[in-house]
Amino acid sequence: MHAADTLQASIDRTGSLAVVGLDPRPALIPPALRTQALARHGDTRLAVAWAFAQFNRGLLAAVQGACCAVKPQVACYEAYGAPGLQALEETISEANRLSIPVIVDGKRNDIGSTAEHYAQAWLGAAPGFTGALPAGPKGDWLTVNAYLGSDGVKPFLAHGAVFVLVKTSNPGSGEFQGLKLADGDANMEAMAKLVRQWGEGRTGACGLNDVGAVVGATWPAEAKRLRALMPNTIFLVPGYGAQGGSAADALAGRRPDGRGCVVNSSRAIIGAWEKPKATDWAGAARAALDAMNKDLASAR
Amino acid sequence: MHAADTLQASIDRTGSLAVVGLDPRPALIPPALRTQALARHGDTRLAVAWAFAQFNRGLLAAVQGACCAVKPQVACYEAYGAPGLQALEETISEANRLSIPVIVDGKRNDIGSTAEHYAQAWLGAAPGFTGALPAGPKGDWLTVNAYLGSDGVKPFLAHGAVFVLVKTSNPGSGEFQGLKLADGDANMEAMAKLVRQWGEGRTGACGLNDVGAVVGATWPAEAKRLRALMPNTIFLVPGYGAQGGSAADALAGRRPDGRGCVVNSSRAIIGAWEKPKATDWAGAARAALDAMNKDLASAR
């Protein structure tokens, strides 16, 4: 089954274009959970990792059915070493169990057999000494950075689906992505053309393909231009809300049929309990997600 | 202390420009170690990770004093999940104990607080609930991909030193890095100019700075052009040997004073035992490293 079809089916089932970013930080852990973590493990990497796993378990139960996917940010877990990675694996496993598509946000990149290892880590299974090891919890999609060219992207495609960084949401993304090429394109447009090529022959029944693009909500005009270059590409859209992108901005790159954009929100959902210090943090996350869905629906 | 000075001091002490790539794979684990790992843990992620840690411990003892740095490739460990990351942490810790500079090859990239988390993971320490956690084993350098621009590089520089991908060793690296810009530069040259900027104010006593560049040995003509754009930048040079770069190619980008290049080799060293199936795998690695040092010295 194409990852694009699984994602589109999840959109159709939930009616949501929202992707919940699971980007936990110690400061985002609700007080009761923090107290429990400190009591169990002291102030250690293990305590933080334990809290992340519990927090995500509660969040996944709360957002289930109201988002099309979740997107854990690997950096948040990696900062806590092996225990952090264990918490991420538990989180992906729980999302797998709940049949929520998982976009692993790792922005990985390398070439040849090294890229294969990243693909094994997040999309497939690694070899043991005598054969393939059982696959653990696995993502449906992995974000990748394609500065290395096709040599750094194709190895991933043998294992699963990717979102390639094209136009990122940060204010300074134009510094490199916006450089004008001799042929008139900007770098992001050259990248978009590569993304389109890589997606050829990988199109699902829904008409979209398994090589997506990251296109920030903070660049709606660019998103429209990029859509013309990538008609059958799913856009993963960061930068909605906190970073300044409105619902209309976030969906600026959608296709004429309304498809082709999924929109991430992290802190506004998982940190919704912070104001006004709700004790029901899972309920606060769901309420924030419902509000986001309403906002996106109004712009569809 | 600047990471550039620590690395230059290591070069001066060992007389070597060689970086030993610690990129273990199950197929590269010598038979005796493999048998031990299987007996201890069966054919599991834990067995592979245990073997990686033991293998690296032996390799580090063997190459100590004869290389200027080691470069673990994160992907190889990440493929084995939390146990794999644990093996990498043990490896970095052992290199720290032996005072061998560590270049963490992760090609990480992200913006703002997310980039901070990667920096915490590999160059610094992460926050707990009540303050900073004790720093674990840490790299001296981290490889980063700067497609996101300054927003994706500066957060790393607050924590340590980086090597930015400029011209990678793969045959297809020109596909994107070689695109011609309207101002006459190729993309790799635009990246080189950014690298030079980022390095300003970060120069050590040795005259080199803490923002290095990855420049493949497979592109000697480009390395010379890139040196002119980055006079005080250390080049981390992959692609020597197996990928086709000679010693002269690998050192093509060195400065007039002979400084400014370190050259990676992975499989030819750590897999030297494979032919002719040496039982002393650590000795075979050291012999291969000695031969590489001789080869590099002849081209210096």
C-alpha cells in the first residue's frame, strides 16, 4: 500500500488535515506527570524520557480520530540519548497500534548504504548477523534533506515514503533556498523539480505520491508556485500558528481538488494545558486540535 | 578551547591527517566477536549493538596515537534503535577517555530550538526538569546540512563546532550542489561563502576556525576552488580510497602551509581484517591506518 493512500484514507476518515507534532520538552510536561517522573527516576535522562512516553501516550489517546497523522520530532528525543530514543520507539509503537500514520521528522540525509541505515532505523528493519531482525515500531514517512541529490534520496525510497525539504518555514530560509539560478529558477524550485521526478512511478490510487515536500505555511505565494511544479505531491506544512502562518496560508498550496496539504501544529496542541494551566492536559490538547480543525475547515 | 585547536594539536601530536570512520555493520564484525555476541544475546539488536561497542573499543585502542580523530557514522548505530545509540555513547565515551577528538557524523539539520536539541544530543547537555543534566559523552564536532540557511546552523555554534556539507563525495553531488547560480557561482560555492561567514570570529590560535566544511576527495579541482573561498576552514574529506580519491586528491584543498585537511577512511581500516581474514582484527586496522598515513605523507 502506498503511504500516500494510507495518509489520504486517514484524512478521509478523520476529516482532518492536522498533523500533531509530538515535540516534547521538559517544560511542556504537565506538573502532575513531572512530579511522578521525578519521584520515580530523580532528575535524570530516564525521568525525562519516561515522562515523554507517558505524555505522548495520553496525547495519542486524546487526538486519535481527530488528526490525520502525528509527527514526532526526533531531535527532542535524541537529546536524551538511548532512553530518549526508547521513548520515541514506544510512542511510534503506540501510534502504530492506534493506526495513526506516523511522520518521523528527522531531516535525515546521507548517501548509499549509510542512507540505507537511516531508512532501516525509521522505515524498515535492520539486518542482524544471520538475517533481517524483526521490524520494530516504524514510521510511515521520514523527512529528508536532499542537498546531496538523488544519491541521498533514492536509498530511502526503497524502504518507504519521504517528505523532502523544499521551502522551510524559517524566516531565513530564502538565504539558500531562495538563491536565483542561472536558468531563472530559485533553488527551492530546482528542488521541487527533483521532488517531482523522484515521485514518478510512486503514485497511489489517490493520485498523490510517496515523495512529499516540506513547504512552510509562512510562504503562501511560494507554495502556490511550488504546487504548479509538483502537482501530485503531498505538502507537509509546518509554521502554522505560532510561527505566523494562518489557515489560508497553510493551505495556499492545495490542489484544485482541495487535496495535497497536511498541516503540522506542535506546541499549540501539546502545550495547550499551559494556559490556563489546565489539569486535564489531554483534554486541553484535544480542544486545541478541534479548534485547529475548525480553523482549517473554514479555509478549505 | 576552540575545537579547531584541539584537532590541530591532535594532528601535530600524532603526525596524522587520518580520521578513522567508525561505521560498524554486522558484516564487518570479526567472526570471534560475532560468535560471542550471538552466544550472549541471540540474533537481536542488542547483540549487534554489543558487538559494535566491543569492536570499537578494540579499534580505538589500536588506532590511538596514529589518527587525528575518529568519526562515528550515527546512521550505523541508529539502525539498531536505543541499544545502538547506547553503543555509540559508549564509543564516544571511550574516545573521550583516550583524548581522541570525535567528529559525530550525523548530518543533522533543523531550526531554532529543534537544532538546539540536536546540539544538546551531540555537543552539549540537555535540560532536565530542574536544571541542566550532567553532560554525557560528547562529540567535538558534528556534521550538519545547511540547506535551511543560518537559522539551521547558528544554534549549533552556541554549543560547539560543525562541519557543514559543501561538496559531498557522491558521484551525483553535482545534481544540486553544482547548479549554476545567476551570479556565476555554483551552489557549493554559495554554501562555501556562508561557511566562511559563519566561521568569522570563531578562529582558534592555530589560524583555523570551528566551522569546517565537508569536501569530497573525489572532487580535487573543486576542492582547490573551494579553498580559495574558505581560507581558514578545515576540510573534512570523505571519499578517499574505496570511493576513488587518491591521497593527492584528498589533500588537493590543503592550504599553502599544508594545513586545513583531515581525511576520513572507514571500511579500509575497520574492515582490514576481511582480507586476508586476519584473526588479529585490531592489528589489521592499525596496519591499514599506518599505510594510509604513509600514503597521505607522500602527498603532503
